Amino acid sequence: MDDDCMAHPYCGWDRRNHLGCRNEVHWSLDTLLAEYLRRDSVLVDLYLLSIPIRQLPAGTTYSVWVGIGSIGVTLFGIIMFGENASPMRLACLGLILVGVIGLKLLPA
């Protein structure tokens, strides 16, 4: 057995599977890292949402939060992925923006 072909607990001793197993371990770590990042970003989002809820009605705060997120994701898709930017779609985004601005300007 060569020194560079060490047994991995999940691989056994086969040299042909060593690279595949190493890729599997890296994929597992990447998936775990992505899961932690997803979980942490959700926690940060909920914390940031909880700040304005202390002073504004929950319905208004959540509507503004979702509206801004919808506009951001749609514009990202249009810019980065070349999604359809028809005038009707942009008009609907404008209506969402008008609604968000209206909710922020109206007294609570």
C-alpha cells in the first residue's frame, strides 16, 4: 500500500475510489457550509425584521420587507439571468414599489 493512498473511513482501501471519495467528502463539507450559511442568513433576516416591528405594525413591516425582497430578486433575475423585462412586468414592480412607499409614508 502506498503512503499517499491512505484509507479513509468512508472509502476503504481502493485507490480508484480514493479521488471520488475525497470529492464526496468535500461535497459534504460544501453542503454543510451552505446549510450553515442559509440558516445564519435566515436568523439575521429575522433579527433585522424584528427591529422595525418594535415600532411599526407587523403587517406593514412584513409587507414592506417582502415587497423590497420581491423587487430585488426580480431585478437581479432581469440583470443577471436575462429574464423577461416586459413593460407589464416592470409596471407591476412599479406598483409594488408604490405600495411599499405608501405603507412607509402613511401614519401607523
